[in-house]
Amino acid sequence: MRSRTSILFVTLTVLTAFLFMLDLAVGAVSVPLHDVWNALTGGDCPRSTAKIILNIRLIKAVVALLAGVALSVSGLQMQTLFRNPLAGPYVLGISSGASLGVALFILGAPLFGLSATFASLGIAGAAWIGAAVVLVIIAAVGHCIKDIMVILILGMMFSSGVGAVVQILQYLSKEESLKAFVIWTMGSLGDVTSAQMLILVPSVLAGLLLAVLTIKPLNLLLFGEEYAVTMGLNVRRSRGLLFLSTTLLAGTVTAFCGPIGFIGLAMPHVTRMLFRNSNHRVLLPGTILTGASVLVLCDLVSKLFTLPINAITALLGIPVVVWVVLRKKSMTV
């Protein structure tokens, strides 16, 4: 069992590295893999090639890696916490909060003549604030309510309410603003600047550090909150750490890349299927590798066929979700 797990980890690591290199090589101008390697290591390659790799493609590829990791890990956390195989990273309304922030920035500001006031905020900043507001609300609710399922239901209701507000803003907005918002909802890995990376990278790393700290609580929560309490776990504190980690991971990616669907929902299940293990000491690093490799692959496909990243992730994730639903139904029959 240990040897199989080790082989899987090595295979996924090599696959992720290969797909990352391939993602750097593929684009409007194809670059040989050896030139990609030389550009990354400071070796001998044409200056124009080095500029394409280091100044244009590298940031997008790194963003794809980080986004895949962040969304997958947050999905794993939410599925364990809520004990629901269909829970995703946006189950707490983080995506809705980010969408509301962006909608207010793109659609609402022109309606109320606030363009100049919010000009310096930016789409990423608006989404970040929207996700943070949701975190504060959820944290306050979680502190007062013990039942995790009540929090899940409230999160879903909150998402529906926010969605209604966004629809109203869309209905009232002008065509140019509406187009900009719709493009944001499609998701994009290529709009992150080097300056924004200084926020994205530390935020995702902080979320991953919190995720590592919650491995033991997650293993205890597999058996339910009552069992976890009898084993001495501070459920409220652990829940708060999980909420904070999820918001840092999913909220940051949503802010800078837009809402990217299905990765957070599907990748934890793919990892469980590959490793055949429920221990989060195995699942967490496994999910990191599967999420990173799959979103880099999606980015590669989206570049080859010039399609939005969300379309690719949906086509990939929907079969996994259908398989989970059918498997769950067959187990209950």
C-alpha cells in the first residue's frame, strides 16, 4: 500500500512538471521544450524566446498551478467538514460574495456615478472585499451556531440572495459593463499581473499552511463532530481555521481569476479514487498534485482551442460529479 502511494506521488509530480513545461511551450508561437528549459534555467536560448517564456507565459502557468491547488484543497476541506461529497469551495458563498463585489464595481459604480471613487479598487480588489465580507458573516454565524448543516443551508441561502442582487444589477447595467462582467464570470488565468502575484502567492501559501494545520481535525471530522468532540477537538476553532483557509484559497483565486468551476468539486474525488485512502495526510498532498496538474492541462487545452477556461473545467468536471452522484445512489439502494 505504501509503495503504491509512493509511486502515485512520484507519477503525479512528474506529470505536473511535464504539463507545466508543455504549457510554457504551447501558444501562438510554439517553443521547443529544450528552449523552455534553457529559458527557465538561464541556459542558451534566443532572447525573444526567453522573453516569451519569462515575461508572458510563466506567470499564467504559475497562476494555473496555484489556482488548481487552491481550489482543489478548499474543495477537499469543505467536503470533509460538511460530510457532503457535492460540497465545493464556494459552498460558503465565497464565490457569490466575490461576484457581488465585482458586480458592484463593474455594474453598480456606473449606475450610481461612483466610477471615479472605485477606479483605484480594481476587479480583483472588489472581489477580494466581497469574499472577505462573506467570511466575516460566516465566521459570526459559525460562532453562534453549532450545527454545521445549518451553516451550509444559510450559506446556500446567502448565495441565492446575492445572486438575485447581481441579476438586478445586470438587468439595469449598460451593454459595455454587462459584457465586462460576463467575461469575468468565464474565468481567466491570464489577467494576473506580476504586481498582483505579490498578493496571490502569499495568500495561497497562507491558506495551504492553514490547511496543513487542519489535517488532524479533518481526520477526526470524518467520523462526525460528536466523535471529534469526544476526542478532545475544539470544533469551533477548527471550523474557523477551515473557513479562513477556504476563503484565502478560493476567495483569492476567484478575486484574481474569476469563478473557476468544478475543479474544487471534482479533484478531491479523483484523488480519493486514485489513492483509495481517506487519511488527509495522504489526501491533502494528493489533491494538491491532482488539482495542479489538471488545471494546467485545462489551460493547455483552452489555449489550443481558444476557449474560456470555465468551459474546459466544466467538460472535465461534470463526468466526475455524475459518477459521484450515481455511485452514492447505488450505495444507498
